[in-house]
Amino acid sequence: MPREIGNPPCYTSYRNLVKDRDNNKCRACGRKGSMVKHIKSQKDYPELRTEVSNGITLCRECYDKFFTVRRYIKFFKSKNINILGL
Ligand SMILES: [Zn+2]
């Protein structure tokens, strides 16, 4: 089984910190957001896994829509939304 299954407590609090910062709103569409997505993938940047500035709150729909980092960057740049580190 992959080791990623089941998130450690520090990861849960990381998600809550990101959601608090974004007022539980999707940063893409402004609706209520329940998902947290890494801006830089945890595969390429494992050290940023629990870095709040590398997280973004999204609703389920936007999360599914902007699944890859490349699409994210394109989307936020097209909306002139400035995300840390991009
Ligand atoms: Zn959304």
C-alpha cells in the first residue's frame, strides 16, 4: 500500500491553517471551499507539504478542474491573482 494513505495530524492542521487564511472560501470562484490543494506539488517539493503559503483553498468543483499545477498557474495568472511563489 502507498504510504500516502492516511494523513498525519500535522497535515490535518496544515489544511485547517490554509482554510482559515482563506476564510474557508474557494480562491478560484469565491464559494465555500472544503479542499486544500498544494500549489507546488508535494511530489516535486516534499519540503513544502505543510507550508501554508504553498496551500490554497478550493471548492470540490475547482479542485477537480484545476488538478495539475500547470493549469493552476495559468488560471491564476489569467485572473491576475497573485499566489506566493508563482
Ligand atoms: Zn471554486
